[in-house]
Amino acid sequence: MNMAMERTTIQRRAASGLPECRYERDDCHACRDGRCMALSDTDFGSRDCPFYRNKRENVQEVSLCLNILIRKGRSDLIDKYRPVYLALNLLGGEDDFIHDAKARLEAKKTEMRAEIERRRDYVNRIGGEWYE
């Protein structure tokens, strides 16, 4: 890289306001153009970055989190992080995401309603009172 290009790259990195990544691993999910997109401080002394994950590990972890949010019915958080899921190509497109998430949430809602009915029937059978 020539000196003028190198200077421009350094200036662009500094102007971004993001901290410089001291490790610059090519496969880090948070390192872009030599800057850390996830942390505000990248000085860990002599230790390695504790936040480092390669892109494959990151996709696996985000996918696991998405499944947990769906199981818990947290559509508010699913909606909040939808751009992340789309950017990682976990969903195959927004329409697929919305369809898949709604179907999974509906299945969970149906399952929870059935459980409530089972419990209500049990309470009624033993002569207890059911409180809504």
C-alpha cells in the first residue's frame, strides 16, 4: 500500500470514533476495517481479547439466542435484533423471518394455552378455585 493510501486509511479509522482493534484478526466477527465494532475499549493489557469469536461461532451463538427468544415468546427482542439476524443470513430474508417467527410463536402460544387448560381442569377436579 502506498503512503497516501495508508494515511487515508488511518485517517478514516481515526475519524470513525471506534476504537482500534489491537488484534486485527481477519476472522473476528466484530473487526471491520481495523476497528472494533462491538467494544468501546480494546486494551486488555497482555491478555487476548475476551470478546473474540470467529464469524462461524458468532452465527451459531446468535442463532441459539434467536431460538431461545422464540421459545420464550420475546417478540419484542426478536424484532429489536431482526437486523442482526438478517445481516447474518440466519433467516433467508425478512419475509421468511417473519413467517418463521410467527409460526414458532403461535405454536408456543397454543402449547401454553393447552397447559393452562390442563391445569384449570386439574384444579376444578380437585375442587379448588381457579384464579384468572
